[in-house]
Amino acid sequence: MSYAARDDRPADKAERYAELAGEIAAALSAEPDRIARMATVCSMLNDAFETYFWTGFYLVDPAKGDELVVGPYQGTLGCLRIAFGRGVCGAAARERRTQIVEDVHAFPGHIACDSRSNSEIVVPVVDAAGKLIAVFDVDSTAFAAFDAVDAEWLERIMKATFAV
């Protein structure tokens, strides 16, 4: 089900996320594979919001420990590797804190994987033991496309999906 036809008032957006969180949980109820779970979450969220331009996961590279490698995503070509602390994704990984950036061009050290991206939200993803396993990254061509509603619901969805 696509939600793009509804408007983006905070209450409507929260309702869309709440409904979608239930659909994601139902779709993944019997799926143990982490990559399959990531691909499904990515696809469902990307389809649900027209503001989502690039939607995907960057996985912590276990061989390096301080570098992210591109995982399942929807959209144009993504960056292949990102060091912790570099760009918005690297900041989220290093700080283990959701990053909301209204204008990526003003973000120090922003990595321009696609020049059409103008705003971004990145959510750290942790497993049941509290270990950082990935970051979930969403870009938009609109400026200031993401807010506290997006952060709250994306954090909830990541926790419900991967901290189990």
C-alpha cells in the first residue's frame, strides 16, 4: 500500500508510520535473516513516502569496525564505503545518535553521493545486545524534509526490527 497520496502534516505522517510499522512487523514476523529484513524495511519505507529519494542501510564492516559499507537500498547509486565520523552517516555511526540535516550542503564534510539530495535523516541501528550493526539513511530532494516525527518512528521501526 502506498501512502504518498496523503499530505505530510505531522499527525498524518505519524499515522502513516504507525500503520507501516505494523505492516513491517507482520511482513517480517517469520524472517530471521538480517539482510532480508533490511531489504524489506528499505523497500516498504521507500514506497510509503514520496519525500524519500534514497533509502538504505550502511552496514558496519566487521573486518574494519570503524567503517560502513553499503547494504540493501532503494535509489540511485550510493556511496560504497563511509568512515565513521565522515558525512551524515559517519556522524550517526560515531555518535550513535539520529542525525536530521535540513540542508546537507551546509553539513561539514557531507558526502555527495547524489547531488540531487538536499536533506537527510540517518538513524543508528543496533542489535539486541546494543551493538551498532548499521545506520539507516534516507535522503530527500526537498530541503528540510525530515523532522522529529520521522526520527521517532524510524527509531521505533529500527528497534522493533533489529533489536530482537
